[in-house]
Amino acid sequence: MKKSTQSIIMVICLVLSLLQVQTFGSVANAASKPKLAKTSVTLDGPSDFKSVKIKNVTKKQVKKLVVSTDDDNKVSVKSGNKTSFKVAANASGKTKVHVKLYLKKAIKGKKTYKFTLTVKVKKDSDAPDKTPKSSEEPSESPSASPTGTPKETAGPADKLSAEEQAIYDKIIAKKSEYPQGKEWTNSEKMDWYGVPAYYDNNKKIGPKTWHVSGSSMLAAKLNDAAFGATSQIVISNNQYIPVSQCPFANPGVQIDNPNPDKLRVGDIIKIIIDENDNYKTAIIIGKNKDQLLIVTTDIYQKIDWDAFIPKTAKIEYALSRYQTVAPDPTATPSATPSATPSATPTGTPNTSYVPMSDEERTACQTILDFPRDHQELAHGKTWNEQNGYIWSAFTGASQTLVGSESFAAIISDRVFGQGSTNPARKVVNPNKYSIRVGDIIRFDGDSRSAVVYDRDENYFTLTEGNYNGKVNWGRKIPITTTINYILTRWPA
């Protein structure tokens, strides 16, 4: 090939490559910066809310969206699906909402964008009348279908099982405390622990703290009324104790994408109500062939006991605290089993397993609360033969105990009192089903002591000192373990 021809070809290739770079460059430069769809909003008085979108960005591009307000008393904010957030009014006035958008990859050379939204909340006297006429119903709430169709009257509820009826009665008993139409805004918040999980090798699988407000808080309170109040199990920094029943009365589980036919009265559900993943939380109080009857809050942030959703609604997850498996709706019903007897803290020793009594739950809670004020008793703290304690609960005379015995005696005194208050009794070769929360067990060939703070059909869960020279919480031993003796302070 001649040099002149080669030169011409090289020039053509160079021009084409420059054109290609310019073309790609123009496409890259065409990307728009993320921005708020609006820079100000006006809310029609307390209880009104609006969703605000962020334009020119997709969910996949967003790493995190952080929203805050200058004045929590005026408005509440809540991030939605990474590209939107909700602003709800609490009181009249004017404030600003600050938005931080963190991107996975830079747009226009930036990975972080900041926006400010001005929010004005009208006084009640300035706001339009939002009370629906007698023939109208709100169109945006869990009371409506996900498409926003106004709700009609719910169909009659199916007959409940005896177990569900008992839960229903407890929920309905709270109707006077939380009446129909009562204002219920997002201004109040609480932590809820009804669905526990645990830590394992510093990897958090629980217990989960649910920070709830609005409809979620209402559902949590009604759920606690039905299944028992819940409380947190914090022992030390990042140390949580696994338990089966204590202190949770009926610990729950989270069920993702649940089968609506298997949901039961008392279950809490998260309902997705629009394409922006806005949601409401509700508690189920009934069901029929096509619908779930629920208690939640309506669009005006008022309690609604007459709400319902079709079973075809999008339910992201359910939180259930039943200790029995939901019956298969397609299976032939079997005879109802008799109720399991509850444990009795006094009287004849148990010869078969019975669940923990309320008194034991209280003891368990007392034990788990102790390390909060006494960090030397927290999981992983040093505890060996150098740690002593003078105990007089067993013989009435003062005994100096060390190691695992001193730790167990301290826990026992916390539950039952110091000195001769509730004196300890020694039971040799005890019946495994008679061992209760708060009992000191002596095992490992009469070489170590520990306190039982939780138990189930198969295991005792222990707190103990001098376990490899440290405090240990959460070790489980089979109930078939040979127990040399126990020191119990429960009445005979």
C-alpha cells in the first residue's frame, strides 16, 4: 500500500474517532442534575401531607436519601423509595425541610446533592373543610384499594377460631381508649420489640427495634394489648440475649409476602398503597372470602375501625405473634386441641413441660434488666475466682462465694431479695420440668453454678460467671443435662 493511501486512511480513522468521542461526550453531558420536583409546598392544616419527588434520578442510582426538618413540631418527614419523601403537618407555621441525596455513582461530577424545601402549614381556620360529606369516603388510605377506589361497606366477617376470638376480644376492648375518629398523627413515637431477633457472633439478627409512629404505633399498641407488652433485651454495647419466651410475651416473626388466607386476627400488616411505595400499617380484626378487615388510620390521620382491604392488595410483610402455625385454609379441620396448662410457681412439681408462668416472666425481666445498671455483669466482662460475694439466702449464715457461685448468688438476690428473704432450698437430682426461671443449677459434675433465665421444652438458657473467666449470657443446655442439685427460692 502506498504511503499516501495509508496517510489518508489514518486521517479518516482519526476523524472518526474524534467524532465518536464527541458523540459520547454529548450524551454524557446531556445527563441532568437531580432536583426536587418542587421547592415549596403548602399543607392545609395539621394532619395534611404531601409526597415530594426527586427528578432526574432512579432508585438504582441512589445509595441513600436523608430527610430532616428544622422544626419537628410543625412537620414530620419520612423518606419513601429513595426518590421521594413525605411531609406531614403537625402544627401551623412555616419551616424548612433539608434533603441529602447520596448517589452510588457521580452525576455531573457530584455524588452528593443537597436540597431545601420550604413548607407552609395553614392554620385550621385557613384550611379548607376536609370532612367528607355523608356520601363520600377518603380515596387515599388503606381503607381504599391500592388503586384508590373509595371503599364500600365491608362484607361480613367469617367465624373465628377460639384462639382468634380471644385475640379479637382483647383488641376490641381497647376501642374505648382508641375510639373511631380519634386524631392519630405521626407526632408521637415509640419503640416496639414484638418481633425479636438476635445477635450471633456480632452479626445482628436481633432483637429488632421497630421505631413506630402513626398507623404503625396504633397497630403495635393494639397488638400488645392482645399478646402482651414487649420490652427490649439489651445487656451491653452490641450484646443482645437470645430468648424464646422471656421477656417477650408471645415473640413474633416477620413473614414476607404473606399468603392473605393464612393471616390471622391480631397480625400486623404493611400495606403498599401506591406506586411510590407509600404505605399504611394495620392490624387485622377479621376476614372473609375476599377481604381483610383492619384497624388503621385514614387519610386524615384519624383512627378507622371500619377499614378493610381486598386480599389482592399488596402486603409487603406481616408480623405475627401467634405461637401456633396458621391452619391450612384448604385442609380438613381437625378437632380443637385442649389448652396447654400454664406453669404454677407453687405446689406439686411438674412431671411434664408447661410454659413459663407470669411470675417467671417477671423474674426473667428482672434478671435481664440487671446488667443495664451494673455493667460488670454484662456479657464478656471478666469474672473469675477473684470475684467474691457474701450470701446468706441458703443457710441463713453468711457464706463467701467466688467464681460461678458468687455470680449466681448475686443474680438470685436481684430476683428474690437479699438475706433470708425468700430463703433458698436445696433440691438434689431435681425433676427437669420443675426447674424454673431464677433457680440456681449446679452441674458439670458439681463443678459450676448458673442461673436459668429462660427455658422451653428442650433447653435451659443460662447466665453464668467464670465461664472461661468471663460473664456469659445465652448459653443453652439441654434439659436432659445431669443437674446435681438446684437452689430454688420459689415457694414449695
